[in-house]
Amino acid sequence: MKLLKHIFGELFRKGRRPMLKAGEAAPDFDLLDHLGRRVRLGELRGRRIVLWFYPKADTPG
């Protein structure tokens, strides 16, 4: 949950960027996938994607 708050806090920090409206393109960002590989949103433009956040098994949070 902290990672999700951090990501969206950085993307949409009050006064820096307005929240997206339905249908607007998301700003470019990157995250690590489940295998630890860095994936950049810009590399996936034009494709349908799903961001799925969940806590890793047996970890606090």
C-alpha cells in the first residue's frame, strides 16, 4: 500500500499535476514487475494493460 501511495503521490502531488479524468492518458512512469524487471508505461502505449497491486506474500503491510 505504501508503494501505491508513493507512486500516485508522486504522479498527482497536490499542486503539481491534476488528477486524471476518465479517458485521459496517464503520465509516463515505471515500476518493477513480479520478476523484478523494470517496465515503463511509455513502452506499452497502444496496448491494453492492467495494473494490479497487492502485498507480497508473508510481508507486513
